[in-house]
Amino acid sequence: MSFDMPDYVIVGAGSAGSVLASRLSENRRITVLLLEAGRASHPLSRVPISFGLFIDHPGVNWRYSSVPEENTANRHIPVPRGKLLGGSSAINGLVFVRGQALDYDSWAQMGNRGWSFSDVLPLFQRMETFEGRGDDHRGRHGPLRVTEEADQNPLYDALFAAGREIGIPQNPDYNGASQEGICKTQTTISRGRRMSAARCYLDPARGRENLQIVTDAVVQRVLMEGRRAVGVVCRYPGGPVTIRAGREVIIAAGGIASPQLLELSGIGRPEVLRTHGIEVQHPLDGVGENLRDHLNARLQWSLRIGGVSYNERMRGLGKLREAVRYITNRGGFFSLPSAPLLAFLKSRQGLEQPDIQCHLVPYSVRSAKRRELGTEPGFTTACYQLRPESLGSVHIASSDHRDQPAIKFNFLSDPLDRRTMIDGFRLLRRLVHTKALDGLRGEERSPGETIQSDDEILDWIRSHAETAYHPIGTCRMGPRGGRTVVDERLRVHGIDGLRVADASIMPTMVSGNTNAAAMMIGEKAAELIHEDHGSR
Ligand SMILES: Cc1cc2nc3c(=O)[nH]c(=O)nc-3n(C[C@H](O)[C@H](O)[C@H](O)COP(=O)(O)OP(=O)(O)OC[C@H]3O[C@@H](n4cnc5c(N)ncnc54)[C@H](O)[C@@H]3O)c2cc1C
């Protein structure tokens, strides 16, 4: 590493960290060192369908799993997280959702000035070049290319018709004025290629002399001098190194690793730190608390007619045909996001905004973990509650940074979450049992018609639902006290020279997949830091 003492050391080159490093280093007078634990890239990362391959891939994925909990039938639930430049944006399902205005307005309402929807909308706009239709809510000149899914399939037409039949409108832009409806997915895919945060923000900045990007660099702890963070200790292939920061250390290691790193640095709940023999540098009760994630229930159906699902199209020589299709026109199976169609729905009457998100997928899989296609033609529908109330935690399980932290989701502990998941499940069945799908719908394969009562549905969800890979909230932003970790300027309470900037700072869940919001947090962090140091 060539910088003696960079102004800023950023830990983690994921969705937020990549954006932050790129925006900070736009000012050539300041130096930025970006440290990433994972590798630089993977040859298949640019191919969208790689998310299925990477979901359990040791080379690019931290492959955490949750501790068994009674609420979810004592299962270890897989918690994939990206471990390469771009972080989770380089392995994710490429679905692009900003959330609802209400999400950000409620963050501001909690005392976080500068985070209302009208405050963050310009950041979302600055971030993207949206290549689809859309009104002035959208950005047209940003580094991140966002497109509308182009795949065509009679199943999609039938699902739109099914929506109309039960009063669900078709929405041309769920990232525009209103989220509600059934829609073609907007994706971080352009011309058949994945648009990760690394691709869109770091690649164009690589030539800058004031930005150094170092991969295979695992930060073990933040270096503290009294109440000031002065650098990091890092494991690097050449041996351990200590790097001092001239101005600040910014942790952007994501919803699982950021609280882990704070605790390994002696910042957190004293009883947790002492249990693992870590000296308390700064007691902070919120670290690792307030974990939220989307619990995803996946229903699978067989299809009556041939030629529609990718289960058939990918059989035998079909795989080769799809590969040729991808190479020649960047279309077909290999170009798909995790779900080509989305629906944002209200689980009951009287709600102001949707509280359920559904993913609609033109194939079925054998298991969520392996993502292998099932042999028979089928399709998948999945739903989660947009804003879950249940709170879990992430805490270190040992003082060794190589050990996984203990992830406790505590899913379904809140009655509203149980009710909403049951209602969402029933809503999916209602959508699929419309006349519009009569000619297509085969039998319900999973869970199957035997599951009918609320108790049966809930039991099935407890024993089968997985996360949608959106852990947030573990370094919660908010005014001091109340189990918060950072203030509205993302500074760790009570410590100088240390911020957290990633999905872990979200006080509550955004209404949708979390990549767009995490990248927006990277934009916001850069703006705040430039303001605080007068470097804009
Ligand atoms: C399989 C999967 C599918 C998903 N699908 C979607 C989707 O379709 N749409 C969507 O919007 N969201 C999706 N998400 C979620 C979304 O990608 C994340 O919310 C977002 O990327 C989080 O950004 P982040 O910056 O908080 O963390 P990350 O992007 O996870 O970045 C954290 C980075 O820090 C690095 N790091 C961690 N510890 C250390 C350390 N000690 N030292 C150095 N570096 C470290 C990691 O290797 C990683 O690169 C998905 C996530 C996954 C895992």
C-alpha cells in the first residue's frame, strides 16, 4: 500500500463503500484508501444469472448462517453476503427498488435531519441513469445504469391480466410517484451486463492518483486512541499492517460485518465484549441490535403448457441455445434478474401504502440455497412483508475476526409480521387462482393444497421461508440513546473520526430490496463528509 496516511480509510468496497470512495476521491486534493476483504472480481459476475451461482459460492460470498431459533423451526438460515469489489451488489439479484417516500420520511421523523424523502430524492436521481420510461422522479445522468427488464413471456402477460382481475393495477414505474401495482422489474442490468457498484462507481475512478483500492485486505479492528479512531489493523497477504487515517475511518462492511467490526474494536455492549475478552473502549448498547430482514415465502407451481418456463428451455441442448442467445443478443435465461416481475400490494383494505412485495419468476428451483432448476416446467411466486417489525441481533461469537458472528433474526416474533405473512401468502394464491391463469396453472407444488388454515400456513412459513438477503439496522442511525449507533451525519456516537456508512445504519427497513438505498447511503455519506471537511 503506497499511502502513508490517507485522509480517509474506507472499510468495505460494497454497494455503499464503492459509491463513497468514488465520490470522495472526486476531490483530487484528498486521498482515499478503500480496503476490501474479498477479491477484485469473478469472471462470471457480469452475467446477471450468476446470482444463482454465487448464492453459496465460497470464492465471492461470506456464506454466513443464522443461529437456530424456535420461531423458524430451529433451522440455520443461509445469509449470503458479497465478498469482492462491489460487495453484495456484485452477487445480488439485480432488482432495483428505492422504497416508499414514507420510509425516508419516517427516518427523518425519528430525529434524523436530512434523511426525508425530499432530502434523499436528489441523491437517488444523481445516482442513476434510468433507461426506461418515467417522470421527473428519475435520474438520467448518473453512473448507475438502471433498465426495465426486457424478457417476454406469455406467463408475464397472464400475470398482468391476473392482477387486473383482482384489482391490482399495472404500474409502469414503481420507483416513480407510486409504488403500488404489478410491474416489470427495474434492474441494475444494462445490455445484458450486471451493473454493480464497483462497475459503475469504481471502474471510472480507477485512474485517480488519490484513490487506492486494495483487495484481499481484511480489516480486523479499528485502531483507537482514547475516544478517537485513528486507523485500522488489517490482515493482508503480505502480513498484518496498521494503517493510520489522516482524517477519518469509515466502516462500510455491511449489515453483518459492520457491527462485528465495531465489537472487535471494543465498541459495543459491554457484556458482549467482556464475554469474549475484549477490552471495552467505548460502551454503545445499540451495536448489533435492531437487525431486520425480509422473510421470504416461496410458493411454486407447475405449468400446464410447454415452452413457457425456463425449466424446459434450459434442459439438455436448450442450455446451449440460451447461451448462444445471451452471447448474440444479451437476452434469455442468462440475462435474467432474480425476478422479472414484481408486485407491490396491500395485504388488507385501509392501508395507505403497499405492505407486501411479491417476486414472480418464470421457473421453479429445487432448493433456494442451490438455485438448481427443477426438472418439470413450473413457476415461482414469492412474498415478503415490506416493513417487518420483528427485531433480531448480530453479535460476535468470539474475539477472532475469522469466526462468524451470531445472527439471530427473531423472525415472526411480532404479531403484525405473522398476520402480514399469512395474508401475503393467501394473496399470492388468489393471484395465481385467477381465470387469467387457468390455462397455465398446474398444481401447487410447494407447499401444496393441504396447507390451508392460518396455523398451517404459519407453520409452513416457519419451517420453509428464507431471508430475501436484506439485513439492515445493526448500526442504527438516530439521536443518542435509544440503542442508536450513529448520528444523522453517520458519526459513531461518542467517538471522533469514525463513521459507519452502509445498510446497517438504516433505522427501519425500506419498502423493497435494499441495494438502491445502500448506494444512496454511500452518496449521502460522501456529501456529509465533504460538508464537514469543507472539501466539496
Ligand atoms: C444474494 C443476494 C441477493 C440480493 N438481491 C438483491 C436485489 O436483487 N436487489 C437489491 O436491491 N438488493 C439485493 N440484495 C441486497 C443488497 O445487495 C444489499 O443490501 C447491499 O448490497 C448492501 O450494501 P452494503 O454496502 O451495506 O454492504 P455490502 O455490499 O455487502 O458490502 C460490504 C463489503 O464489505 C466487505 N467487508 C466486510 N468485512 C470486511 C472487513 N473486515 N474488511 C474489509 N472488507 C470487509 C465485504 O466483503 C463487502 O464487499 C441482495 C443481497 C444478496 C447477498
